[in-house]
Amino acid sequence: MAMTLEGAVTDRRGWLAESCSITKAIEVVGARATVLVLREAFYGTTRFDEFVDRTDLSPSVAAARLKQLVELGALEKQPYREPGSRPRAEYVLTTMGRDLFPVVLALMQWADKHLQPDGGPVRIVERGSGKPVSVAPHTDSGEPLDLEDLAVVPNETWVRP
């Protein structure tokens, strides 16, 4: 089963693909290289050479993805200088970038369940307790929800009179 469509969104022929939030998100993070750069940023990588080494991307692809994420506002360049070296930039997650973590975690969680025979090479756990962390739909009060429990409703500011 699927989510229920309610109100003005029941006729999907009126939806404009270019205004879809999922379309906009995929335009930003839909590339494999972008997700790998984000993964490494979440793991604490900040320096260009580390992004290249850890993602196995070519320097030109890594540079393009880092530039894209900086222009978007998900990463921020900050200067650093090691003694005896020229100044360089490191890449640090912004609030916007940190807000992408549940997206990447959900992809990892899905792959661990459906594509990795033993659940994947790493797990994400709460630091203090070691309890597994997961992403799933839930109400504001924390009640878990299934797909069938959800409805798609119009954002009234987008409804045309």
C-alpha cells in the first residue's frame, strides 16, 4: 500500500515536477560522488586530500563536489595552515549540511538491510549507550508510523486559488 493523497494534491497531473522538493534534493545530492563526500564529512573528514583518498574520487570530481556543496551552503571553507606550509582550506559542515545526515543515514540503513548480507561494515550507534540509531517516520511525539499511516496534503501557501 502507499500514502493517501488528500485535498488539492489528489490530482497529481497538476503537480509541477520542477517545484517538487524531492526533485530539488536529488539535483543536489543525487550524484554518487556528492553522497560520498557528505559521508566523509559526517565521519570528520575536512581536508581535500582526505576526501580524495577516502572516497576514491578523482581530484577533479572531488573538487567539483566540494565546490557544489560550498556554493549550496552545506559545507563551509575555513582556512588553516600547518607550520611551514602555505595556507589551505578545509571543509566544515554547516547547519544545512548537518541536516542532510538523516538522508545519508537512511540510505545506509536501507543498504544495510537490503544489499549487505551481514548488515554492512559499520553501524551508527549512540555514543554513550551503544544503542543502534535509525531513521524512520514518526509523529512529533515519537510514535512510529508505517507508509500506510501517512497522508500527502497540500501546503496551503502553494495552492493556487
